[in-house]
Amino acid sequence: MNRKKGNAANVVLGVIAWVVGIVFFFPVLWMVLTAFKHEADAYTDPPKLFFTPTLEQFQEVFGSGIGPYLLNSVGATLISTLLVLLLATPAAFAVSLHPVAKTRDVLFFFISTKMLPIVAAIVPIYVVVNKLHVLDNIWTLVVLYTAMNLPIAVWMMRSFFLEVPGALLEAASIDGASLPRTMREVVLPVVSPGIAATALICVIFAWNEFFLAVNLTAARAGTVPVFLVGFITSEGLYFAKLCAAATMAALPVVIAGWIAQNKLVQGLSFGAVK
């Protein structure tokens, strides 16, 4: 009897999970479907569920010059994520496996930098960037995205480093391995799923960032979110084109998540202990 109740509960929970998943995924599905509609079909009331698909919107998006914006987003995202990982890895290693007396203060300082609303900091940032003559410069976004994601990366990676079995570090120390070698050959392979998860979060945050990009860039260093705003004009909203552009903008992040999915589901220390 208890087994039947347990199976019934699992079925109910499974159905609820599917319903919740569909509800959250439906806006994305509707965006993709609208991207293949003609502009007139995107505004029908009630919405058209059956229509003749077209690639016209994607062709117009490419014709609108999305290429440079994509390159700017890819460059700013990849370079800033790489810098974040290079800086956050030793920092997280230090505050997790080799903590000092002021470790808690250091961690609080890291996370406190995220407490200031970006809208409150945009004026001084703009003044500094303007004085340095680096407005509309992709490297300005790289520096700001690195600073924006670094606190989160340190906190995330610290939690992963804390899962490293102490026996591994002791064994490496007994074998005479130096700290850099221990870090490179023992610790990093164990926390590689955590590094992948951290990198994916940084990629998502940097790729989707809009406020800094729209205020500090123009024609040369504009990113994809800035490009999407161009479809909201005084003439009205080009809904189908906007959905096509948004679909193209979402693809790189989806592909990155698909590539990293194997790392994301691996256990942190299972393989090493085994």
C-alpha cells in the first residue's frame, strides 16, 4: 500500500514538474514561433497557431547589421569570462582551502560590491570612462563585466573548492607536490564541474547585460542587447523581427549551456575519491 502511494506521489510530482516546466518554457517557444511569422501574422487577435513559416524576419535582421553587435558581445563575454576565471580561481582557492583570520571580511567585501545598484554608479563610471577617452570601446565593457562577475564567481567557486576532499591535498603534500602543481593537477580536475558552472553563469550575465552597454557604447562597441532596442521605434514595435533577433541572440547562450551540460551534472569529488 505504501509503495503504491509512493508511486502515485511520484507521478503527481512528475506531472506538476512538467506543467511548471512548460509554463516557464512557453514564452520562449512563442518567441521562436513568432520569429518565423510575417509581421502581420504576429499581431493577430487571437494569435495564429497555424501559419506559413518564413525566414524573412531573419534575413532582415541580418540585413540590419547584427554582425558587428554579435562580434562585440562574443568578444566582451568570452574575454571577461576568461579574466574572471583567472582571477577568481586563486582567490576562491585561498579563501576556501587556505583561509586566514580575515577571510570572512574578504568575502563580505567581495559580495558587498554587488549591493550598490548599477544605476547609482553609472554617473561616476561614465565620467571616468569619458575622462579616459574610452567611451564606445569594447575593452571598457570587458573591464566592467569582469568587475561585475568577479564577486559572484569567487563565492560560487569557494563553495566548490570547499568540497575538495582534504585527503587529496594531504596526499599531494606528502608526495612533495608544490602548490601550483597541486592546484593544477589535483584541485582543478576535481572542481572542473564547478568551474564550468561558474563560467556559464558569467557568460549569461555578461551576454545579457544591457544597462552599461546602452550607456557607454554607441555604433562601434554596441552589443546584442543594444541592437535589440533598435526594433522599438517611434513607428511602432516590429514584433516578428524583434523575436527573430532575440532568438538569434539567445542561441549562443543555449549552445554554451548544451556544451557545458556534461560538466554541470558531474559530481565534484566522486571521480577523484573513486
